[in-house]
Amino acid sequence: MRLVRIGIGNVNTTVGAFGGNVDRALAIAAAMAADGVTVGLFPEQMVGGYPAEDLIQWRGFVDGQWPELERFAAATAALPTLFAVGVSVAHQGLRYNCAAAIAGGRIWGLVPKEKLPTYNVFYEGRTVSHGVPYLQETIRDVPFGDLLFRFDFGLVSLEVCEDLWSAAGPVRRRTYAGAELVLNLSASPYRLGVQQTRRELLATRAADHQCAYAYTNLVGANDNLIFDGGGFVNQNGKWMLEAPRFREGFTAATIDLDRTDRLRAENTTWRLDREAHAAAHPAVPVVAVPTAAFATVETRRGLTYPLPPHRSFFLPEDRPPRSAREEFCEEILDALALGVGDYFEKNRVFKLIGVSLSGGRDSLLTLLVAHRYAARVRPDDPGSLLRAFTMPSRHTSAETLRAAETVCAELKVPLETVPIDEAYERELAAVGAMLGPGADVTELTRQNIQARVRAQRMWNWSNSSGGLFLQTGNMSEKAVGYTTIGGDLMGALGVLANVPKTVVMALLDHLRERTGSRGIGLVLARPAGPELAPDQVGEEELMPFPVLDACFHLFAAEKLVPDEMGPVLAAMFPEIPCDRVTQYVDKFARLFLGSIYKWVQAPISLHVGNLDLDRERALQLPVVQGREWVKPTAAALNHR
């Protein structure tokens, strides 16, 4: 047997905090070594933090990481563990995103990332250069390029994040060159459904290339990107470890690399493919690490063969079932709470978190997410970190006020009630004076004044208290402009701005079922609406929220035009008459394209899906555009 213990390290880094990031990693490295870990992985860009964005253009930002990488090497010199660490380096005027192999107090090599994503939330291709096959150079007297590393326990390959996601990634030539253990250092942002994709991807790569694959992911949030951590060890298609997510630390598993060697010998297809590849390509350079410089033999003697915890090699482990909906809801809530918490902590300018409670669904969920974070860092008194405000107008119902009061009482969050009618009247008079004689203030302006008075007060509270003012609006209403510039669109951080309205309601249903909260029940008992005018109901002014969210997905995510959307929606909602479907589709397209100028002014917003209303991250749309390309839907629905 050739037993090797692999440690999956998850570090919550901050961009630019080189020393702090390395300190966090060193604490985990020491714990790994104490656990008998042979190989410890740390995330992509662990030293510098991720995403660095254009900071990587500063030579000082890149060069400042090297002394910290050397400090990590020196501090782990006595540990019998190989560590893979993410770092940026500069070479011949170019910037590289690298994985560094560190063992016995020495940096043995740097392997640059080859696949640079420039899609969705990623922009690496703008600033970072690609690693290329078979490159072999040196940086600061350290081998740099397409390298393998030979240790006393086997041949190791290092790669970075996106290298795993491409079928044409470096793993093919490196495993054909003999690599048995592949270490992938990732900073893969959280988005709905991504964990299942990662599982399938890693299992496929490990089976296709007949290797042991270890994957670790960054944990924590930087700006609006949330990293859920976790990681995997898969040996030749067999699952050996899935690390927990949304927490800092490490998880370890032991594997037998002789098993990988045996399975390669048995797999005739892989053997033949390897022979053909070797005949047509040069060998990947190997850095041989002398046993005298770094040896793991003694510590590996204490490892035991990996045994199933339920003591059966044939039967699956009996785990308590968890519904897909429960898992979905808890995952989103964990991600949002992590995003709020890290934004609050890492900025180091905030003392409290503030939410303006309208009594509606969005502001309630925002408060619950903030409370979820506060309960983690102040379990004895989470409410001491939070402040809630309700600012009723003449249109605010007694039921709405009671719901806000009930929720805050349940959570033990201080609530201040500050009416806005007097300020509303003053602003109404001021607008009337600005318009001049004979001009009337529109009904829409009357509604927006209320929202803007509330936002102004929240900003004033934030300035005086050092409070983080959370913006509470959801993605669906933001997409169609059902929000007020200078009003409810305002805040320092958008918590739900990329969460659809139907998901907001599902999360509240989940939390009510789990907690039995009376306050959540009071909010859900009333139709959703902003209460800026008498008897205002959002679905009556817009359309049913399930239809609105379907329109958003088909138009913005699937890139269908209205005449393509109509038949899809007609099949999805057969209970709605054809002409009404047509009206909804055309209304959505008109509102969406006419509201881009509004949502590009929204605050930075947490990224939780594969589509965001974020012009700098995901959906880059021109504010000024003609509408001729958007066709009417009536003709497309004539088939019904």
C-alpha cells in the first residue's frame, strides 16, 4: 500500500491582506500536519486574495506576495507535509495565476493557470497571461511552467481552478506523463446548482484520466462574490471525501495510490490512449524532490487504510434524507449570510447593520439573513449587532406595523418607528413649487417621494452610526423597474438584488416552517405590495410573480425574444388566456429594456445565481438602445 493523507484547506481570504491570509493558512497548515496530512491544498490566489481584479496590474501588488509565500515556506519547514498554495507572480512583464508546491521549507515550483475565464463574473483574460504546455523556465530561481513533482510517495500535478473545467485542460497530458495525484486549487464562486456540477465534473475527470483528484475551494466573500468553500477527493471515479462548505478549516481523507496504479494497469482503453499520446507528444518536465530534502515515509507509516464508516464495502451509508427544497433554501441562506457578514467585517468601517422594514417580504428576508450572520458571531445576543427601522406613512397598514414589531420582538432586534408623513408633505410642497403654477405632481412621484424620504433617513443613520445600510429589493422587481432611484434602490449592499421574488417567498415559507415564526406568518398573510398608495398589490400592477420570473429567465438568461417566449409561457401557464400571456410578455420586455438605466445605478449586490443584474459582472447591456429587435408576441401564440 502507498497510503497518502490529503487535506482540503479552506481559507477565508481578503484581497490585498497578504500577511493576514498567510497567517490564516499557517494555522490550518499546522492543524493538517498534526492530523498526519501528507498533502495539503489551499485555494487559488490564497496569498493575494481573490478576485484581485485590476489590482494585479500594480507590480507592487504582485511582488508583495512573494515574501509572504517565502514566509509560509519557512514557517512550515519542519512539517512533513507538501502544501499547494495559490499565488500571483510576475515574469517578463506578464502576470500569472499560479499554484506553488512548497515542502520542507522550500518553494519547489510554480505552475501557471492555463485556462483563463473571461465570461460571466470572470475577467482574468484582461490581465493575466496563460500558462502554456511544456513551458519550463525559472522565476527567482524557482522552476516555473508546465511541471510535475516527484515525491517519495508519488508523482503530483498542480493546476488552478478553470484548468479543471475544460476538457482540454492540462490534466490529460500530465496524467499521461505519469501524474497520479492531481491537486486543483480553486476560487469558484457560489451559484445555484454549482455543487452538483462540480461533483460530476471532478468524478468525470478522475475517471477519464485514471488519477486521484483533490479539489479545494476558497471560502468567504469579497465584494459581491461569495465562495462556498468545500472540496473533494475522488480516486479514479470513486468518492473518497466531500468537505463541508461555508466554513474555514480543513477536512482530510486517506487514499492508497497503489490503487490508482493498479486501476491504470487494468484499464486497457486508458493504457492505449496513453501510449498514443506519448508517441506524439514530448514529456512534461518533472521536478524531482530528493528524499533527503523532504520525506514523508515516517509520518505515512501511521496512516490506516481508508475504511467505510458504516463498515461495509458494498452497502451505501445510511444517511437521514434531506429534501431537495430544504437543501436549496438552506444553501442560499448560508451563502447570503456569508456575503453580508464578510462585507460587514472585511470593510472594517461598519459598526452595526441596519434594515428599513417595510413590513413586506423583501425587507423581512433581508433582516433574517442579517440575523443569521449575527447569530453566528454573537450567539448570545445577535440583536445587538442589528438595528431595524419602520417609517410608516398614511398608506401603511396596521397589519404591516404589527408584522414588523412581531418579527423584531421574536429576533430581539431593536426597532425604531419614525413616521414620514410630515417630511412627505414638505417634499410634496417643494416639488409643487419647482413645477410651478398649473403643473401637478404625478401619482408616481407621490409614491417615490415616500421611498426617497426613507432612504435618505437610512443614509443619515448610516453616516452617524457607522451602520451598514442594507438594500432590500429583489431581482424580479429590480428587473422591471418596480423600484425607486434614490429610494428603495439605495443601500450600501444589495442582499436580495439577485434573488427572484418567487425564491424570496419560498425562503420565507421555509423559515416559517422551520422556526414557527408568527411574524413571518403575518407578513405572508398579506398580498405583496409597497404600500405607497391605497390597496397597492405588486402582482396586480405587474403580473403574477411566477410569470414575471419565467419571463426574466427566458429573456435574460436564455436570450429568447418575445415571439419565442410566448409559446413557452403559454405551455407553462395553460390556465392563463393567450391574449393575457401576450400582454405579459410584451409588458415585461418593455419594462425590462426601459429599466436598465435604473438597475445599473443599484449598489453592489451579492451574486448567487448564474445570471445577475450587474453590468460589471454578468449582464452587460447598453443603457441606450432601440427596441426594434423586440418583436410582438401575438403571431407566435396563434397556434393555440
